[in-house]
Amino acid sequence: MSYQSPTFRHPGLPVNDLGYTKADYEGAISTLCAGCGHDSISGAIVRACHELSLEPHRIAKLSGIGCSSKTPTYFLGKSHGFNSVHGRMPSVVTGAAMANRDLLYLGVSGDGDTASIGMGQFAHAVRRNLNMVYIVMNNGCYGLTKGQDSATADEGSASKKGDPNPFSAIDLPGLALQLGATFVARSFSGDKGQLVPLIKAAISHRGFALIDVVSPCVTFNNNTESTKSYDFVRDHAQATGTVDFVPMREEITTHYVAGKTHEVTMHDGSVLHLEKVSENLDPFDRLSAMVTLEQHRAKGHILTGLIYMDKDSRDLHDVLETSRRPLNALQEPDLCPGNKVLANINASLR
Amino acid sequence: MNPTDIKNPEYFHKVVDCQYACPAHTPVPEYIRLIAAGRYDDAYMVNWESNVFPGILGRTCDRPCEPACRRGRVGNGEEPVAICRLKRVAADNKSDISARLPVVPEQKNGKRIALIGAGPASLTVARDLMPLGYNIDIYDNQFAGGGMMRSQIPSFRLPITVLDEEVGYILDMGVVTHFDTEVSSLASIVEKDYDAIFVGTGAPRGKGLELPGLEEAGKSVHIGIDWLASVAFEHTEQIGKRVLVLGGGNTAMDCCRTSRRLGGEDVRVVVRSPFADMKASPWEKEDAMHEGIPILDNHVPKEFVVEDGKLQGMLFEKVKAEYDANGKRSLVPTGEDLVFMPADDVLMAIGQDNAFPWVERDLGVEFDKWDMPIVDKTTFQSTNPKVFFGGDAAFGPENVITAVAHGHQAAVSIDLFCRAEPVSKRPPPFTNLVTQKMGIHEWSYDNAVEVDKRFMVPMAPLEESLRNRKLEVELGFDPATGYREAERCFNCDVQTVFEEARCIECDACVDICPTDCITFTENAEEPVLRQQLSAPANNPTQDLYVSADLPTRRVMVKDEDVCLHCGLCAERCPTAAWDMQKFLYNVAKAGQ
Ligand SMILES: Cc1cc2nc3c(=O)[nH]c(=O)nc-3n(C[C@H](O)[C@H](O)[C@H](O)COP(=O)(O)OP(=O)(O)OC[C@H]3O[C@@H](n4cnc5c(N)ncnc54)[C@H](O)[C@@H]3O)c2cc1C
Ligand SMILES: Cc1ncc(C[n+]2csc(CCOP(=O)(O)OP(=O)(O)O)c2C)c(N)n1
Ligand code: SF4
Ligand code: SF4
Ligand code: SF4
Ligand code: SF4
Ligand SMILES: [Mg+2]
């Protein structure tokens, strides 16, 4: 077993605008099971952050408990990190984001961490439109505690050692739409072509961006009776369309067929192209997104891709009209401007 | 691209860069692992089987393996593994291996072979044929075997004891030696009715320069290789204080360094070409400069200056190199005045020629327009089916390891010929591919990649070296350093073997691979495919390993270029679609 990755990297690795290679966004060598979908998602995060030329020290990665929640150790080794208590990542992000709005908050969670113990926290982070990326590495089980069914396990699905699940599943994208989420997507750990641009778009989105990533647990839930196995997901996934993300600084080189592409300019100036979107779905209409999602669910399909996005999203800071300067950067004179200012305020209220 | 045929032995052979580049295809990583394990005898024998002269080559090999070594390609200022000097570690630390040498049958097979010249090529033929029961006569005009390894390679690079030992292993098999015997007629050998004759007489004629003043300069001007031989045979014991060595190859380097040891104080190497274009290996140039010998490039010799019958020095024209559109070089005079350099002696080391005045032209051995014998590049047979050529005699001057490689192949041909089989029927290489899996994440090889930079070989103090021409300059790695240098080897023979039927396309191998070798992608023609990988595959000399179609209709493509053979892909693969398998490739020898 290797506990360390060799330090050599491909000498021809591309460098981004900051002069960094992908290697500069990597973390420690993973200790997850070989073939775990979570590792691929880590790989996709590394690629997205590298390609977006994000400064590693401007990113904070936060997680709860679970195999999924361990992954922040395995990517972005030069960024800030916080491993919270089980299911409590959203409240820690809330505090951090309130104190320092200038960091990019990348929350990583599992289906157990989010849909069971952390459900309450999750719901409120969504409805407050906290400015963060929230990635659920969804394997339908509690991987870390040996594969018990989780709340996202589909009814009738069985894990390697388990009986068919008798309960109905929580569909996180559906729930998030209902709770007022402003960016909702689903993807598959085995499809980086789709996942990487979705992560980039989620990073550019202002407000709460959920990506529910189906991520097979090879050890406990990759058997033929499971609906979260590599084979099942490959056979049943249906993409809403293809997603292409062009960062603000880059020129658009691909040719897009007019009328068949939705082009969205993101809050930070980047452009999102949605191509070949299925006719029934308007990804900018919440109702349409909810209906399409349920229709696919009824047919036993797993709808992937960008499901919904609110182009005019206002995040928690906008709503609360907090100071543009991060709270943690305000000094005593800013917070305590003195008697004269107080007197003026009092006078204005008389 | 079509799926890669890994059953073709050459595919994985090529991945073992050092072995593939070695003319004798010595299984380098195999013996490096044995050195790391302290199994010096075994390491020595792996070498001996393949290159016959591990102790000699561990000191003198031209080492084509090293520029090819993968370690030199992985960036970070990495240099190749010191393959050549590791070989020496095995030779220096081995115990008595005589019991492991092949047994020569008492009962001979009745076939008689003549070897003309006792250099490495002929000795290799003897080494391969003696154990098969052949009777072998070897003829050489020197007093002992070894050829140019004895007459040319100076003792400060190759101690005579090392040479004698390894030449002895072969001659002691019962080869009948005819030393101090000049063969002045091939017909006289043909008349003796041998079943086959091997010509391994090397390229013994040193080139000279016909310049004004040459005749007047007389005995102060020497042909480099003749002079080195006369030093080796102790006919020459000193040289003037001021020496000019003309030429930029390895012979020039040996001439100048030998001069420094025989009394030369102001020794200079003067070469026509730019420094970078010189033929000498970089390490030979470094060693010469380390001994206080300047190398003056871009100087074309014009004239020997002689006064009162005594050489005073030489005149040189300064030139600069210009390259045309095709990269062809011409040396253009700069127009400056001729440069005078004083000298007591001049050594001309500007190349060697073959010379076959002793081969009668009516024996069926045909020669081409350059007066070289016509020799088949695979079988080493000449146009007289009984006569074979190898080593420098076959295609011009090369090096010891090439002579050895020729010798092995010529021995195969001679054996086939004597058994009345077609010499074109080459035996296939011996190959073996075995998994290295010991447990879920355990390998039977040390897959961790060390970060050490290449270690330097310690040297004897300069002062002392210059006082004694027989004192070996390089001291060799001690076992501890040898171990650490051995650990730098990536084990490129432990191959990444992919089995598509097992792959579930989880991407784990792609994500873990430190050097981005692996990509799952749509198939395409090679040039397109090379550009659509995780990291562009811009080294066309390295192959792409392409799988058959996978369920998602993509293919797995692995760029072999900078794979570290670290085994992480196989460790991370949940289905063992990747496996690390050791590939052994041995060139078939005579009788196999
Ligand atoms: C100065 C110098 C330094 C070198 N250093 C190196 C080095 O460091 N590493 C390396 O790999 N290579 C080196 N080489 C090259 C290497 O020595 C030769 O390539 C190699 O020895 C060729 O082997 P061979 O068996 O073909 O013939 P040779 O080694 O040349 O042996 C041929 C033998 O045949 C004898 N012979 C020739 N004609 C006759 C005849 N008519 N009758 C009887 N005997 C005859 C010769 O005297 C000689 O003993 C060096 C060469 C020179 C000149
Ligand atoms: C408060 C608390 N309750 C229970 C646990 C035990 N526990 C650890 S991980 C886990 C479930 C993790 O499941 P999920 O979030 O889906 O992560 P996965 O391992 O599947 O990636 C549980 C219940 C805990 N660590 N802390
Ligand atoms: S138990 Fe499952 S989720 Fe956890 S690391 Fe292993 S495969 Fe991944
Ligand atoms: S790393 Fe080792 S096996 Fe690979 S080419 Fe170099 S010496 Fe040969
Ligand atoms: S052995 Fe596998 S993981 Fe290691 S460098 Fe080669 S392909 Fe990559
Ligand atoms: S890790 Fe194994 S199963 Fe996964 S993609 Fe690579 S070869 Fe296929
Ligand atoms: Mg889970």
C-alpha cells in the first residue's frame, strides 16, 4: 500500500493564469477504498479549480463526517479546511461566510451527512441562499460505518449485504428546488466531462449551489441490486443537456448553434452554455425544473446536468445588506465610530 | 488506433527504455533490483549472460542506456540512473563466481571454428559456442586477449586485473589461443578447413592528417591509437611537456589524459567542430577538463611548424559553424589570422578505419565501394557463407557493447550454419510476464519512488592520479551509495497491464496517476489521440497503449512516456483491471 504519491508530475502539465499546474491543487494521497466514486469527484474539483485559476488560499473547504467528508484532505492541499461534526457543516459555513464573505466556500458532504443527521442544517442553508458550493457525494449508504442504507437509497434498492430498502428516498435536488435553491444540478462521479463544468458554474454562481453527485461506494453499494452502482447509473442517467463553461477571462471559441443553446452570463462575467437541452425543460423556471425532475424520477431515470438556475439570485449577504467589507476585516473604529456618530443617529431618530 | 498487441514481445520491451537502448538488451532493472538486494553474484551473472564483460563495461561502456533512461525524462532536473556504474558495483562486490560459469562439455561436437582477432566480438562468439561443444581457435597479433580493451582503453579507466579476469573466464573454457600471430592471409585460415570463420579484427588503422610539415616533424607526430597501444604495451613511457591532441572523440580524450600522466604539462585538445558537436561523451570531456586539459574548439589544423628539424608547434585556422536549412553544418573561416600553438608532440586522434589488406578478394567475400565487406545486418554472414564478421570489423568503429551484441548474433548464425539450418531462422526472444501482486496493495517489487538525485562516483585524488597512469581514477560506488542509486530506478520492466473486461470505468486510475499517463477517451487516429489526453503525449518515440472499446464506447489510452511504474493505478483499481507484471526479455543465444 502506498501512503505517499510520488512527487514527480508530468513535465508537460499545462499551467493556468496563475502559473500553477493541476498538481498545485492536489491534496494528500487518498485513503478511501480503491475505486470509490468520491475520489473522482475530488479529481473533478482539482480540475475545476485549476482551470478557473482560483487562488488556493482564497478557498475554504468544509465538510461533516463520512468517507465523503474525508475527501477535503485529498484535494486543495493549500486551501483552508474545516472538518466539522456530523451534519453540521452548513452552520460552520454560515458562520465563516458571515465573517469573511471574500472566501470561496466549498462544502462537501455525504448523503448521510446531508439527508439524515444534517437535514435540518441543509434545509436552512438552502433557504437562506448562503453563498457556497454544496457538493453531496451521494452513494445511497453510510460508507464510513459499513454501508447501512441512507435516506437517499431508492426504494427497493439493496446494498451488498442488505435487504431491499423499504422506504422512499429523499431526492435532494427535488427537495432543494422546493426549499428555494438558486442553483441545482446533478451529476455522476464517472462523468468528469459533465461534472467539471458544473462545478465551475456552481463556483461562479452567487448563492447556494447544490450539486448532487451520484458516487458509487465500490465496497458496500456497487452490486447489481443497487441503484447507485456504476452500471445502474450509466444505464439510467439522462442528461438535461450538455454544459460548457467559459471563464470570464477566456475567449469563446466553440461555435454554438443559435436557438438551440442557452447562453447565460454569470454573476462574475463567465458564460455558461447549455446545449441540446431537452425540450420540456426550461432550466430557468423552477416549476419546469420540478416537473421535469419528477417526470424522470417516475420513469426510473436519473436526470443529470444543470436542472435549475436563478439568474438573478441574491445571496444571504445581498438580502441582509451586510457590509461589503468582510466583517472580520472591520476594525474597532469601523464598528465603534464614537459619540459623535451615535449622537447623529439618535438625532435622526428624534 | 487499433488496440495494442501486448503479446508482441517488442511492445513491453520498448517500455524498458534502458534495455531497449542497450545493443545487447541487458535486462537492466532486473540486475539493479538484485544490486539493491545485495545479491551481487546474481546481478553479475544477469549481466555476464547478456553483456559478457560486466566489470569492464561497468567502467567503460558507452552507455547508450543512460540517455534513454526514463528517469532523465521526468523533469525536476532529474538525471538518468547511473546504470553503468551500478554494473560495476555488482562486479566489485561479487564473490567467486567461477562455479556459476557454464560447463563446457568434454565431448566436443566435432565442429571447428576460427576466430580472427581476440577483441570483445570474438570473445563473445567463443563464450556462446564453447558451452555447445565447439572447438575454437582464436588468432590475434597481440600477446593476450581483449583487443582494443587491452591496447586502447587506458589502465586508469580499466585496470588490467579486471580485464584479465573477464577475458580469462572465456579463454579458460578451453579456447585454443594463437597470440602474437598476425593473420596476413584469410586464405591461409580458409585452407585449414574450419567449419566457420569469424572475423573480429576491429578497425585497427588510425587516420592521419597530410599537412605541410608532417614529414619534417618526424617522430614528434603520432597516430593516437598507435601511441596509446605503445603506452599500454610499455614501449612508450614519456611525452613532451607541451602536447597538442587533434580530434574531438573519445580517443582524443584518452590521448590527452594519458599525456598528462606521461609528463605532459601543457596538454590541449584542439578540435575543428564546436564543443557541443564533439563526438566524445560528455563525461569523457568533463574528466579531461577536470585534469586541467583545455578543449579548444573551432580550430582547424593547417600546418606543422618545424624549425631546425624540430617540431615547434602548429598553425590553426579559426572557424565558425554555420548550418543550412537542412541543418547540415559547414565550418566557415572567420578570416582572423592563423593561430600558432607551441608543441613538443602532436597526437592525431581523428578517427579509425577498417583495413582488410589480408583478405584476398577471390575467396567469395565481397567488398563494397568503401572497401568494407558486405555483411548481413542480422546474421553477420558475409557473401562467403562460411565467413562471418562482427564488432568494429563489420560496419566500422563502434564500442565494446556493440561488439558483444554482434558476437551473440554471429554465434547464433554460426551455430545454425554448422547445424545446416538457415541462418535466417532467428530464434525468438525469451519472454516472461508475471504478476507482482503479493496482497491487495502489496507488490513484490519496491514501488515507492525515491527522490534522490543521481549520486556522483568518488574519484582518486587528482595529484595521485596524474602521477600514476595505472591508478584507476574512478573508485566506484560503495555498497551503501550503490543501494541508494539502485533505488532511483523506476523498475520500468514491471509493466502496467490492462484488462478491459474488468474495467468499470470508475476513473480511479486516472485520478491517482501522478504523471497523468492514463485517459479514457473517444478513439481517434494517433496524432489526434496524442493531443486529446490528460497531458499531451508529445514524445512520439514513446508508444500509446490503447485498449479495445469499453462499455461506454471509449478506450483506455496510456501514454508510456513518463509512467513511473509506481503501481498506484493498480493499487487504486477496484477490479484489478490494472496489474503490475514483471516482463523479462532475454535475447536468445546460440543453441537456445
Ligand atoms: C582509444 C580508444 C578508446 C576506446 N574506449 C572505449 C570505451 O571506453 N568504451 C567502449 O565501449 N569502447 C571503447 N573503444 C572502442 C572499442 O575498443 C572497440 O569498439 C571494440 O574494442 C571493438 O571490438 P572488436 O572485437 O570489434 O575489435 P577490437 O577490440 O578492435 O579487437 C580486434 C583485435 O584483432 C587484432 N587484429 C586486427 N587485425 C588482425 C590481424 N590481421 N591478425 C591478427 N590480429 C588482428 C587487433 O590487434 C585486436 O586485438 C575505444 C576505442 C579506442 C580506439
Ligand atoms: C453525531 C454522529 N452520529 C453518528 C456518527 C457515525 N457516522 C459516521 S459517518 C456516518 C454516515 C456517513 O454517511 P455519508 O455522509 O453518506 O458518508 P459516506 O461515508 O457514505 O461517504 C455516520 C452515521 C458520527 N460520526 N457522529
Ligand atoms: S466505504 Fe464506500 S464510500 Fe467509503 S471509501 Fe469505501 S467505497 Fe468509498
Ligand atoms: S528507470 Fe531503471 S528501468 Fe527505467 S530506464 Fe532507467 S534504469 Fe531502466
Ligand atoms: S504505474 Fe500507473 S499510476 Fe504509476 S505512473 Fe504508471 S500509469 Fe501512472
Ligand atoms: S481504476 Fe480500474 S476499473 Fe477504474 S477506470 Fe481504472 S482500470 Fe478501470
Ligand atoms: Mg454516503
